[in-house]
Amino acid sequence: MKALSTEPGSTPFMVLTRPQMGENIGAAARAMLNFGCEHMRLVAPRDGWPNPAAVAMASGASPVLDHAGLFADVGAAVADCDYVYATTARARGLVKPVLTPEAAMAEARAMIGAGKRVAVLFGPERAGLENDDVAHANAIITVPVNPAFYSLNLAQCVLLTAYEFALHGHDAPGARLELAGTDMASAIEVQKLGDHFEMRLDETGFFFPPDKAPGMKRNLRNMFSRWGLTRSEVQTLHGILRQLLRNR
């Protein structure tokens, strides 16, 4: 069995309780490393440890397995932790706070930032955590899944938890435009595009009646600024106007 560390973890300890298949342990390791979680603990894996099937499935995430701690029971696996979450779809009659993965991992990141050690318990594939396992936890994590089919694969559950933990620790925007090497158009470039459109549309009598022309021009400018055009797109629109003029 692996000795407990005295250093606080930078990420939660993912504790796989009595996992049944080595492939699922390996898949969980991949999910963890995808999102920067490297601390795995194993409680009485059914097929023993180390497990060649886990290494094969880990596919590059073997460092997680190489440093995984092996423990005889849940109590030993979380003995050095300050706060423990148990993942289960059922409260099982125990009075504990029930959180979504998002809320739990936001809380966990704050605690780890304060130097606390946090663990997350995951149950065996067939039936999940037992009451005696959940009794070691301070709170429960329940994924809001389809109530008619709430069973999650072990690695899926680990991935959801690791993803939520990582999400609260980076500055990546929720949405972004992939520019494929193309720069955004500058304000002056968008302004000149607006000038070009106004000039050509004026020539066609588009801005009519005259009293509505200022508002129509303002809407045109606003449309261009809202689109967030790239330089390539601005050049394309200039080219369209020039081609239309030549054809006319």
C-alpha cells in the first residue's frame, strides 16, 4: 500500500473505489490527464494492481497510473483529506449536501487554493458506492442526467468531474472565433468599408427618403461593427462592390 503524502494536492484526489475492470481504470486516467488532474487513488481493485489492461487503455496517461496510490479501504484512502465528495445518483438516506459537479468543483478549487486536500470518491462499475463508502464523504456530487437512465460509465463520471475542476481554473473564453491565421479588421478598415458602401448606395438612390438617410446609414455602420469582420472579409466586400460597379 502507498504511504500518504504530507503535501497538499494541486488537484483533487480521484479515488476509484473497488474498480472492476482495468480498462476503466485506464480510461479514467486518460480523462483525468486531459484536464490536468494527476492524483489517482485505488481502493481494492478487483483484478489486482498493477493491471496491464489499465496501462493499455491509458494510452499516454500512464504517469497517472505510475503514481497511483493503492489502499485497502476508503477510510485509508481519504484519511489525509480535509474534505471528501462522493459521486452517487442516490442520496441513500444519508443527510449530506448534494451538489452538481460544477458547484462541487468550484468549491473544491477554493478549498485547494486555501491549502486543503480534497478527494472525490467514485464507486465500482456495477452498483456504485455503498452507504459505508458515502459515510466517509462530507458532501455528495450528483450529475443532473436523464432520471430514466442515470447510470454513468466510471470514466465518464471522472471526466465530468475533472472537466468542471479545470473549467474553474482557466481563462479560456466560453466562445471564440477561430481566425485560421487571419487578423480582425481594424476600426479604420471597417469605417472605410462603410464609406465605400455609403458612396455606392448613394449612387443608386438607396438612402430614400432623405429624412431617413442618417438613420439608414447609422444602421449600416452598426451592422458592420457588430459582425466582427476580418480583414479578409472586408477586402471581399470591397471586391464585391467594385465588381458590381464594373458590371453595371
